[in-house]
Amino acid sequence: MIVRRSPQELERLRRSGLVVHEVLRSVAAAVRPGVSTWDLEEIAQRAIKERGATPAFRGYRGYPCVLCASVNDQVVHGIPTRKRILAAGDVVSLDCGVVLDGYYGDAAMTTVAGGEELLSPSLRRLLDATRESLAAAIEVARPGNYLGDISHAVQRHVEASGFSVVREFVGHGIGTHLHEEPQIPNFGAPGSGPKLREGMVLAIEPMVNQGSAEVRMMPDGWTAVTADGGYSAHFEHTVAITKDGPWILTQP
């Protein structure tokens, strides 16, 4: 069942979403050469605690950290570690979720150690195309449209840009649980799936690969990497469907 949230619940989800935004902003500001992904984890831990929130990821199905930090060919769910020291030009996807007063927020972004100017033109296009596909998906997240319109918007933009959409991982509904119905693939047919209605809240998250869409799992049971070793990017916002259009809860 897809839950539709009241205006009061949306305000609570908004507060959670802004906490996630602030946490990710703090972590992203620390992404530079010589920093470990565990350093980023510790920054996220402090930022969540300072804002009176609780981590949504740590302990979820056994996940050990509050942050996912996925580097280069790691697609999602990269576990922070002291051994992973960032180098100039590393592409780092940061994914974080929190709980505040019983309501969840979830967002992700991809940044570059040392700045995007260090990237090749192809990798710059990868990040741009992933950001743009999320924007295209959010634009159609309106009452009367369909879930498939969101999925199709991502796929159309990504593939037109010459990249591939990861199919094993999807976006999701979110509210009083981290993962709720519906699942939101990043590929699909327009006009398919449930109709979008006011009060639905969706975590929309394109995961886009430089080369093949295929992924494989690492022995830790969490980290997904590209099968061909190409780089990957990931952006995510929590979005409410309202009568006035999409409301990005994880963006000021």
C-alpha cells in the first residue's frame, strides 16, 4: 500500500529532509585528497547527533555505518573504512538517511576529491547527466502522472547522454519507515504503474554507470561495483507530491 501523508506529516518529513541536506553538505565539504572515507563517516555521525536526529542506515539490515561512501566504480552502499584514502580526482557518492521525530529523510550526492575540474570530459558528463536525470524525474512527479513517468524520465535522459541506468537498485517510498511502497526503478514505460497522488513521498535516486549497466557485489555483502570497472554516479532527493507540484524535501 502506498501511504499518502497529511500536510502535518509532510512538515515533519521536511524537517528530516533538511537535516539530511545539512549532514551531506558537511560531509561533502570534507571530501578532498588525503581524507579517508572513515573520516567522512565520523563527520556524518557528529552532524546527525548535533541536530538531534538518529541515523537511518546504521543497523538497517545489519549495515554498520551511518553513511554510504562509494568511490569511483562503487555504485552504492560503499562502507566507510580507514583504509580507503581519497586521491585527487576520486568520484565519491555520499548517501545518508536520518530519523527525526519518527519521520525519515534520505538523499545522496556525488562529488569529486579536489574538484570536478580534475575530471575527464566524459566523467564530467556522467555527473551532469545523473544530476539532470534526477531533475527530469522530479519535474514529472506531479498528481495525475504515473510512477512510470518518473522512471522513464531518468532512463530517457541517461541513455540519450550515452550512459547506462543501473537496474538492480531502485528508489522507494519513504515516511515513517526508510523503505516503503512503491519501488521506483530508474527505467520503464511512461504511463505505467500507480498514478501519482497528492501526499505521496518518494525517494528518487538515479544510479548511472559510465559503461555497462551491469553490477556485481563485493564480498562484504553490501558494496555494489560496476562489472566493467567504469565509474558510477548517484544523486537522490526525497520528494513530496503536492497539488502545487513536486516539493523537494531534502533541498532548502
